Amino acid sequence: MTRSLPLFGLFAGLLLCSRLAFADWWNFWSDQMVEQKVQVVEPFIEMRTGPAAGFPVVHVSEKGEWLTLLKRKTDWIKIMDAEDREGWVAVEDLLLTHDATGKQVAITEPRFDDFRTRRWEAGLQMGEFDSTAVNSAYVAYWMTANLSAEASLSQVLGNSSEIQMASLSLLHQPFPSWRYSPFFSIGGGQIDIKPKATLISVENSSNSMAHAGIGMRCYVSDRFFVRLEVKEYKIFTNEERNEEATEWKLGLSVFF
Amino acid sequence: METWIKRVFLGLTVRQCVCVLLFAMHLPVSLADDNKPLIAPDVKPQPVDESLIDTENFELGVLAGYISIEDFESSFLYGARAAYHLTERFFLEANIGFAEAGETSFEKLAGNVQLISDEDRDYRFYNVSFGYNILPGEAFMQGLFSGDTFAFNTNFYLVAGAGATDFAGDNRFTANFGAGYQLLMTDWLSLHLIYRQHMYDIDVLGETKTSQNTEFSTALTVFF
């Protein structure tokens, strides 16, 4: 069980991240088929076969035509025109259309400003823990613009031992409106050290630990950002002295 | 002449003038009235509600194929694949996979020798990777019975990432890179053909070396 802990954590994290997707599903089934329609007000709008700029344009809808919005993939929306032709339109093009009230369509593209309204953050990180490769996944909840709480799972795979860590931390970012936003973290958790089979006479050890760190969130685009951090660990052992370790990690995160 | 014109205008009674005026005024009004629907629809125009648009950025599915485990033959591989699409180009993916390693050539030649126990031959891995859709496109296929040609959206993508492999009594940090071809049968159902190289350091056969393990697999995934 402990061996599959990071794996389980990773998928649990992914599931949690999909909160938004499930909410959409729920709406989709419960609020069945309230047609979302928009009218083209620019001279024309292009429909593509798939949700990317690389797919060919197969149809052009003219000014005045009504389009029904069907589904969304990243920044593309599948639409159907009055003659049941289907295609994918970029959200930025749809933002120039009007809805039935005659006003500009209110569809949001995830932007840097959304940091202030979004509450959840999740990410994957890789780096080194005490000069050994570490993989890590985390989920964070933003309590205020400055303060967030997060849970993370890490797996360190060294030549002499395998380490698994689970920890909770508090993060403070003093300048939430900065695109490159530094933060400080403090937290604690559990660390399990399993020596490799070739080293005999060393037993598995499970200790508590505490850590403090600094890092930076660098907003890239849409809903994702790069996160870099350095942490100093203090491991409370049963031996005469405690152990220390330094960790750095780099990863990609998403906010919801 | 002048008296004739005077006679026409001055001779009109007040009542006749009012009639002419009313008729002239009434004409456009009555035309407009004809265009109005008999029953006015009692529907308020609704603005677009973004939350009612179904988003499909997650992908989840199963994979099966073969993995060549260095020094331990090729084995059947099965597992699961999950992906989250950040933009039309970038995505994150996570994979888990299970296989059972075969025998080394040493074990085969030496006969009754076992280098690692049967239990240690269980090959398990997980990895998380960043992916990039490098070539979106279309594939055209002839229908089997109808003779119609169908167009499917496709993506050719590259992936690179890291994870761990549990094999031969040890759990090792594993880097991976690869490429995939995705065929979207519908907007929500897709088929992947995947090539992936798994690399980790291993010392089971004496000296430490980087083990190269090649995976060829197919995955069937649904978007939600």
C-alpha cells in the first residue's frame, strides 16, 4: 500500500482537479439542452474541423447567422449553424459575437486576472532531494489572495534508498498581483525511508519532518504557470541527532 | 384658370380635408400593423451561460501493447492513461503500466538458473509527462460498406517526462520520452498509437548501466 501511495495520490489529485469538469457534467445532465445561441456580428466567422488552428477551415458563417454552442475543448467551442453544419470556432472569435440579448457574449478565457477569483491549484514537480531525483504532486486551496494551504506527495528514488513523503504546508505570497510572484512556505509531514534491498541490516524508518522554503510562481498563459521552489527539511529521527536535507523542484501547475 | 384652382381647394369642406389627412396618416400605420405577429412571443432573450457549455479537457482510457525490457525479452503490457489538455497544443499526461518480464539469455543458456525471483519479474511503472501536439491534421478513410470517405481528426504529438519503475526488487527513477499518433473517432473517443522510451539505471546484471526499454502500445481514451 505504501508503495503505491504516490500513485494513488497522483490520481486522487487529478480527480480533484477535475472538479470543474464534473461540475460541468452535472450541469449538462441536469439543465438539459438550454440552447446557447450567438449571432455573428463581424463580417464572417471561420469553422474548423477540429479544436486547433492547425485543422482546416471547412465553412464560413456570415454576419447575421445564428450559431448554437455545443461543447468546449481548451479554447475552442464546437458550434452548429442553422443548417446543422458543425465546426470548431476559437473562443476569441466567439467573443466578438452577440447573444440573444444583443450584448457581447460572456465567455471567459482563463487569464492572469483569474488568479484572484480561482480557488484551486494543482501541479506536478520534479527536482532533487538531497542530490537524488524526486517526483512530486500537490493540490492547493487558496484561502485568501495571499494565503494558501496545500497537500503534497513526493517520491525520492535514490541508489541507496527509496523515500516517500506526505506533507501539508501553508504558503504566503506577499505580492499576488505580480506575474512573477515569490512565496514562502512552512509545513510538516511524514517521511518514510526504505533502504534498498542490497543494503542489509538497515530497517525501514518512518519519521516526522518539518520544512520551510521559498519559491516563485511564474504565470505563463491561459490557466497554467511554472512553479520553482527550494525547501530545507528537518527530519526528526530517533537517533542522537536530527537529519537535514535540501530540496529543489521545478514544475508546471494549473489553477481552476 | 386661377378661379378653377381656387374652386378645387377652397371648395373642399372641412370634413373632406380631415378625411384626406387621416387617410394619408393612416396608410403607413396600417402597413406596419400588418407586419406584427398576431401573438407576441412571451420569451425573454437569454444571455449565453458559460457554465452550461460542456467542457471536454480531460482524457481517460486504457492502454495495451508491448514493452521490450532490456535483457529480459519483450512482454505484453497493459495499463491506463489520463491526460489534461491545457491548450490546443500543450497537455499533461499520466500513465501506469504493468508487465511481466521474461528471462535473460543467461538464464536460458544456463538452464536451471534464476537471476531474479518470479515475484521480482513483475514490471510496474508510472510516469507523468508534458505533451505537445506538433502536427494536428486529418486522416481520410474509405467506409467498409458504403464506399463513402470519412475524415477523422488526428494529432501527432511528442511527450517527455519522468516517473518510477518497480522491477527486479527495486523502485527506480525513470525518465521517458516518446511520440504518439491520436485518431479521434468522435469528439470524445480517441485511439492512440504510442511509442515511448523508458530509461533507468539498473545493476542487476553486475555493473550499473542505463536500461533502455521501448514501449509500443495503443490506447483507447474518452474525453470528458
